[in-house]
Amino acid sequence: MTKTKWKIVDLTDNTETETKLTYYHFNKDPRFPAWYMQDNHSYQIEVIYNFKLCKTFSLFLKCLTKYYIIE
């Protein structure tokens, strides 16, 4: 079970909106979710951290459902 957090900056607007996306999963090397991306937008994506979690039932359910948190 792994938790990954990305920092995403939308470079399309002059404001450079920053978003953080947290993802719970079973994979060792996570793939960035394609559903987040919009057409005709440029993004800068950076992995903030990627680490293994201790095995608890609640974390297992989050990983099983591929739980996302968007900040």
C-alpha cells in the first residue's frame, strides 16, 4: 500500500494555479490520473512524495478504491 502526492501547476493561465493531488494505491510506481488533465492546457507535475504505508484496514480500503484527495 502506497501514498503518493503530486504538485500540479496549470501553466495555461497567467495565474499558475497550484493543486495538490493525493492518491492511495497498491502500485510501486504510480501513474498520474488522466482524468485530471484538460484539453489545451499545459501542466507542470512534480512528485512531492511516494511512500509505503503501514497495513491497516482503513488504508487497505482506500488503496482498493484508489482513493484521491484534491487540495
